[in-house]
Amino acid sequence: QVQLVETGGGLVQPGGSLRLSCAASGRLFQVYNMGWYRQIPGKGRELVARIDSGSRAEYADSVKGRFIVSRASDKSMVWLQMTNLKPEDTAVYYCHAVEYGARENWGQGTQVTVSS
């Protein structure tokens, strides 16, 4: 199992930036994919960005060009750099890690609010 703890959420004005961090521990050797999802109340979780063991990144269309996902080489950390934030980016952001065998692990979530 993999434990994930997010930090870095908060309140930011439109056009601002925020960096989310996720500390990972446990069976990191089993992890091949890490990333971020977000959820708005009343809606399901949606993929924001993810990065695989080959450092190939994938982004939701809504965040392309604004967000960057990265991770430590030992998989102990994954980050989400968010720029030019918009009110529609407001959500709870969850760190996500997938192990070989398709076992999924989730963090507890961190609130991001974009408002003036």
C-alpha cells in the first residue's frame, strides 16, 4: 500500500499561482503512475494531470498550458504547479498513485479556492 499526503492548497485570486505537493510513502517500488484528480461538490472526480514511470505527462484539456505535473525520481513526491488559475479550478484536489496490478491509492485531498 502507498500512503499519500497533500499540502499546498488554499485561497488564491484569479490569475494567481499555487503549488500542490504530495508526499508518498510505502511500497513506492510498486508505483508506476502518479498524479492529481479534482472534485467539485456534486460531481465525480476528474483527472487533472498524471505522470508515468517514464516521466510522460498527461493533462486534462482544461489545464493544458497552465498546470505542470512533476515527480521525484524516487517517487517520494509529486507536485502540481498551477498558474493562471481560474474560478472554475476551484475544487478539492487529490493525489493519486497507481501500483502495478492496478491498485489505486488516494490522499485525503486539499482544497483549492480561486476567488477575488
